[in-house]
Amino acid sequence: MDRRYIPEVATREQWLAARKALLEQEKVLTRQRDAINRARRALPMVLVEEDYRFDGPQGEVGLEALFHGRRQLIVYHFMYHMDRGEGCDGCSCLVDNIGHQAHLHARDTNLVLVSRAPLADLEAFKRRMGWTLPWYSSYGSRFNYDYHATTDEQVAPVEYNYRDKDELERLGLTYHIQGEQPGVSVFLRDGGRIYHTYSCYGRGLEMLMSSFHFLDFTPFGRGEGWDGMPDLDGKGLNWTRLHDEYEQSAPTHDCCGHKA
């Protein structure tokens, strides 16, 4: 390990002074996060008029069924790669970080995964990973395209993280121009109507990655080789693996390991 990534040694008094200075910065960030959360809650909402259909354990259902009787719905747009027969490494890491559903249910909120892939494939991968989270297939529907979790200009104009194709190309983010993309969309059920209230993509999804936040407490951080962190194993941003593959050599593909 390069010694420049090892913190300086200090006395307890010196450490305490530095820690208190950092605490003031952390408090500023906390207040900024509260302000962003207030602004997010105040966003206007859009009526969902499309009759989206999904395949689930009980057969074909509409969007309302994904609420499971609750008023709020969080959909994680999970990237499933049909060509590889498995889920995205980064999306799988994120799902591994999701806690017990009872705490969301207590706030009248349901969380589900949705992927554009056949249900049988999703259920087989779910068994392999040992997950219990509800997972629905949007295969054959426009849902992924309308909420920018699949980009294909033959179906719909390309947009990812609120950037069009030209901007994505200009920024070198060509990975997002074609194929499956990660994201989160939130819906509210009010009487018999459903509204779209929020979607986020890219680094906005990091708020769901508790492993990242635990690592951010440590001197080496996420070990990804950017922003002053060491590159712990030479994999940079693409270090996450399916949790049963960490002992294997690095795959030839990368997935959603981008700082966009």
C-alpha cells in the first residue's frame, strides 16, 4: 500500500480538534440533505395514463398490483442481462444492501424490482442470490423505455439521467445510449389514480448503497482510485461482483460502474 494513503499519526488532542472541524462540515451536509429531501417531497407529480402490464408470481398484473395495497411504491429498475443470463453486478450489490421490508411497509410504502427480461430468468437468478424482494418482469411493455431504464432509439428517444443522446456522447457516456440502465422510480396511489413523483439515475442511486456509506467511514474509502482514494485491487470503479463470485477473476465486461 502506498504510504500516502495512510493517515498521519497525531495526538488524541490533535485528532479531536480535526474531528470537530470535520463535524461542522458534516452538519452542513446534513442540513443540505434535509433541504434536498424537502424539495424532493415538494416536486409536482404526473398522472400515469399508460396501462402497463407486468408478469409476477401471480401472473399478469397492472402497476397498481405492485403497490400491494400500499399508497407509495418504489421501483428499482434492475439491469438484467439476458445475453449473460444474470443480473448486473452493481444492481445485485445494491439489492444485497436492501434491508428488511417491514420498515418500509410501516410507512405505507412498497419496494419492488422490475426488469425487462422473462420472469422465469428473473426468478432463477433470484433463487441463486437468495433474495426475497418482489421482482416483476416488464418484458414486452413500454415501462422500461418510458422511465428510461432501457435505452433504444429504435423504440424511444434516448435519455438517461435527464441527458439526451447528444449530451451523453459529448460527455463520453456512450454506455447509456443502448441497453439496460439502472434507476429508481417512485409512484403515489391516490384513490384509483397512480402518479409518478420521482426518478433518479447514475450516482443518485448511491443513497441506496449502504456498503458504500460504511466504506466512506474508512481511511481507504471505497478503494476505487478516484477523489484521493487508493485503487485497492486495480479494478477501479468496477470492483463489485455478484456476491458468490468475489473469489473469481475479473469479468471481461463492466456494468454500471460509472460516476455519471
